[in-house]
Amino acid sequence: MPRQLYIALIMLSLIWGGSFFFIKNLLNDFGPWTIAFLRSAFGLLLIMAVMLVTREPLGLRKVKWLTAFIVAMVNMAVPWTLIGFSETRLASNVASVMNATTPIWTLLVGLLFFGTVVRGMQWLGMGIAMVGLVILLGITPGSLTTVDPLGFAGMLSATLCYAVGSQLSKRFLSGLSMFQLSFATLLGAVIGSGVLAVLTEDMNLGSVLKPANLGGLIGLGVFGSGVAYILFNYMILKGSPEFATSVTYLVPATAMIWGYTLLDEPVGWNLIAGLVLILGGVFVAGKAFRRKAASRA
């Protein structure tokens, strides 16, 4: 994999490391569908501003709009809503841990439905990263039995949506630039989540102007959806869905780094050891993806 993809991976993990915290706080004033609508709207505004400044064409005629809308719902609106629902029943750090199952789902979905050839080195890399995650978080069998079952099911469903959505993006929307792909899918997410928010929730949009909520939406929407999905789509288009979704292995670690930096939370040996194993596993899996691409070429 090119070095730029690894830089994008680390940057994206730092951005998404704070997303679960923002979602948890926004749930005090908004429902899950409304949060999905607001974060996609803030992200869309950023994408449009960037495309206007850089004179990037929207490519409206190039976009397969039905496909883009399906990808937007599967890869953005629905999983964002499921994560919001899950965080009404789970702690944000538990939700971020469960989010790290996304790369495994992506491999399985690609293997079963999209003809992805999965080699031993890819499984090895993902396995090393998963061991690093377990060490990082001190997960034990007893700790898993205390998780709320509905919250657990919601997070697993969200990660499955991410896996399917990233595969669909690669297969059916690869003719677009990363900006055009981000614009089309965020627009679809705004429309889909907005309609469902109006139908199912009380959209108290006046609360957006509260300083805490506005700051959270800037962090979650502008950075967590706008900047983040430029990086995510770049990794899908230039790398692979499996590599792009491996960012979720790093998110719990970056969440802990933010906690240490901003909240003076302690850093133990498990953070260092887990982070080394996660990065090593992602690197091993990334080399396998690169060799597979080279052999196809």
C-alpha cells in the first residue's frame, strides 16, 4: 500500500476516535435519526465548500443516483442511527470496541458475496490486530456477559452495514473521485435520514445552537463525516474496502489517546502493546492486499 494510505488511516482513526463521545452527548437533545441527519448535513456542507473552492466538478451525470442512495443508507444513515441507538444502552467506549468488528465483517462479506479472494496473510494480519484490540481493552469472557443485548445487536448490525456499504462503494461507484463519491453519498444520507427523522422523531432543531451541541456537531459532522469520508473513500478507491475498514481497529486506541491528551486519563502498558500489535496487523494485511492487487495487474 502507498504511504499516503497509511497516513490517511491514522488521520481517520484520530478523527473517529472522538465520534462516539460526541454521539453520546448529542443524545441528550436529539434522537438517533436526527443525529444521523445533522452529521450528514454538516458533512455535506463541508464537502460542497471544498469542491467549490477547488473547482471540483460535482459529476452529477456520472453518479448512479439510485446506487449512491442505497450506499448512503447502508454505509452512513442506517449504521449512524444504529450506533446512536446502541449508545442509549451502551457506554461509548464499549460501542467503539464493538465497532472494531467491521474489518472481519468486510472480509466475510467480500468473500461470500463479492468474489473477494482472501489469502492467509490477510487473515493473519486481521488476527494480529484483533489480538492487539483484546490486549488494549483487557477484554475477558466475563466482561462480555454484562453488555446489553439490544445495544450489542445494534452495534453488530451497524458494523455489518459498514462492511456491505464499503464493498458496494468499491464495486459500483469507483468511477467517481473521492469528493464526488462523498458528495453523492452524503446527499443521499441527508435525504434518507432526514425523511426518517421527520417521520419517527421530534426534531428539536433549535437545540443545534446550544454551544455544546454545536461543537459536537462540528466535530461529528464537519470532521467525523465530511473530512473523514473524504479520507475513507480515498482509501476505498485507492486501496480496498478491507484496508479502509481496518481503521476501526485503531479507533479505540485513538479514543484512549484523546482521553490522555484532553482528560489526563492514564495510559497503561496495554495501550502501548495493543497499539503496536494493531498497527502491525494492519500493516501485514495491507501488504497482502498490495500483493493481490499486483498479481491481478
